[in-house]
Amino acid sequence: SKFLNDKWMIKNGFLKDVQENKPWWWNIKVQKLNLSAPLILLPEVSCQKAIEILQEKGYDQAPVVAESGMILGMVTLSNTLTSVLAGKAQFSDPVTNVIYDQFSKIGLEDSLGKLSCILENDHFAIIVHKQMQFNGNGSSLMKQTVFGVVTAMDLLTFVSRNEK
């Protein structure tokens, strides 16, 4: 049945233009949001340190990215605090114990319409940029770099500031 759901099809890249009366911003690219660079945490950061960093820097969430560049998930301030207070995690535990590993990724070239479909079900999306990385022997691999984290508030702010 999900294949009959246009929003699921858009979110997963199978359909593009399904909305007949699209809003003016529907086909604008995600890169036009002009988001600031994200705060990124490495997997070994403790829950205590993650809470301190997020509060100090004024962030609600941050991607957790391995040294290799692999995106492991998202850590949120509320989930970390809730997990520690409920005894499901300790302040000394690494943030990987409290991350959301279910998250949506979107590219800079994707449309705000696709982003809108993602944000109907998810609280955020991770904006990724793909780049080719070569090593010393000439072999290559496609690497994803975290470019930002986008929320419904970011989309709403963009639309309200640029309303035609």
C-alpha cells in the first residue's frame, strides 16, 4: 500500500511532481534555505558532554558521525536527558547509546516539496552532500558529508520570509 501513497513515493525518490496545485516554493532547491553548518558529535562523546555541548551552543539536536564520515544517527537533547533520567543510559555512556538511527537524508539539489513530505512524518532531515573520495592507490568511494540539519521550523521560516 505504501507504493500507492504519493508522499511515501516522493520521500523515497520514486515520484517528483505529484501535487497539482503546488505552492510557489515546492520546486525550490533545499540549498536555498541557507542553513548554518551543523554541530557534529563523534560517537565516543559521552551523554554528559553531549548535553553540555548542545546546551552551550544552543542546539536541540546534532548528527553523530564516525571518523570515517558515516552518519550513525541523531542525538537530541530531550531524548538524551529522558534516557539518562529514566535510567536507560548513564551520563558516562557514549551518545551512540541514545541516538536515533532512523532518520531521513535529503540532498542540496532536492526540492523543498520533497523536504515537506519528509517533515510530515519526521522531526528533522539530515542534509547530505555526496562527494567522490580517492585514496593513495587511486581507488575511490562515494562519501556523504553532513551539510546541515533541517526542521519544519526552518522550512516555515523560509516560506514566511519569502512569501510572494
